[in-house]
Amino acid sequence: MQAPWQPVQTDQRPFLVTAVGLIILAWLALYLWGASPYAYYLSHDALTTLLSGSQIWTAGVFAGGWTLMIIAMMLPTSLPLITVFRRMTSSRADRNWLVLLLISGYLAIWLVFGFLVHAVDLTIHQLGGFAALLQVAPWIVGAAIFAIAGAFQFTELKYRCLDKCRSPLSFVTSYWSGRNESRNAIMLGAHHGIFCVGCCWSLMLLMFVVGHANIAWMLILGVIMGAEKNLKKGRALAKPLGIGLLIGAVLIAGVGFMHP
């Protein structure tokens, strides 16, 4: 009898078409949202309204916008792992449900990350004297985020998390036992999300500089992160990208000083 986790030959094309269709819809939704009068809720400034207590409903709006952005930008970078998992569970009648649970666990980690970063951002802006400083030198935040993102590209943590993301088959076999299927599928997605956040969090911080509605910036970052995680020589992109980001931080600071 075939083991429950043993793969069988199945046609992956319907699944890939569905996944790509979902990603395209997410991009389209973000584009239309960004062109609408409600584009404000795709910016991190919306959290100020959320936590003020006057419009609690904006929590759901923010969560929806952030989730769309993760589906558009990060889900494509994780398709190799999702495809491997679906192939390994292809003999199961509930394989599609398990894939959905995996994706849900993955998105949940990124959603938590989004709220945490927004909360930290709001706390920093409420520190005494910082708001006044931003009035005088608003470029400081952009320069700091570029510098943080650039510096992180040279850290050991970046490469450890990146290596985990670049080995989808070994990652799935490490976390998937075929028992307690629903729970394990969610935890597999969550673990993958943790390592994905670990290698990409600093680049995603750049979205807080330009806003979630900047489709061109999202495409550029999505391509870069996808190349880092999945191309054969993608790991080699980390340091040149780090240098470019550090140069960007210097340029932002320089322009800020020259044109206060």
C-alpha cells in the first residue's frame, strides 16, 4: 500500500494556473485600490487612524491590503515549496485543502509581521521630540530604512534563512510527517513564513517608505526577492543589493541635507 505522503504522478497544470490566477488577481486588486479614493488605507499612516479608536474597521481594511500585497509579492516566491508539497500529498483526497492550510499558515506569519512593524512605527512616531524632528528632516525615516535593509544583506541570519527558503524539498520533508495532517500543513506554512520573513523582512520594510500602492516598486522588490530565493545564483545577489541599498541611504540623506 502506498504511504500517505508518497507522491503519485498528477497533472500540476490546473493547480499552477489557479495559483498564478490568484496572484494576478491580487496585483489587479492592488492596482485598482491604489487608483481609488481609498488608496490611503494602503499606507502605514492608516494605522494611526486604526489605533486612535475612532475607526476600528480600518483594521480589516489594512489587513486586507497587506494580505493582497503578500499574495502578490511573496506567494510567487514560495510556489516551488507549495508545488513540492502538493506533489508529495498528491495521493490524498484532501490535498487541495492541505495546500490551502499551508498557504494560510504562511500568510498568517506575514500578517503578524505587518501589524508588528506598523505598531513599532507608530510607537516611534509618538516618542517625544521625534515628530518634531520629522517635521524638520522627513527624509530620516527613508534613509534609515534603506540603511537597515542594506546592512541586513550582509548578515549571517540573512543567508541562513535564505538557504532554508532555497531548499523546498528538504524543507517540506523536515516538517511534514503525514500525521495530524491539518495541523502539520498549517505549521509547515507558518515555519516557511518565519524563514521567509527572516530573509525578506528588511526588503519589505522598503514598502513603508513608498507605500503599498506603488505597483512599480512592488514589482521590482518582488522580482528581486524571487530571484534571491529561487534562482541558482540568487544567493549571490544579496551583497550587491546591500551595497545598492546603502548607496541609496546615502543619496537620500544627501538630498535631504541639501534640500531641507
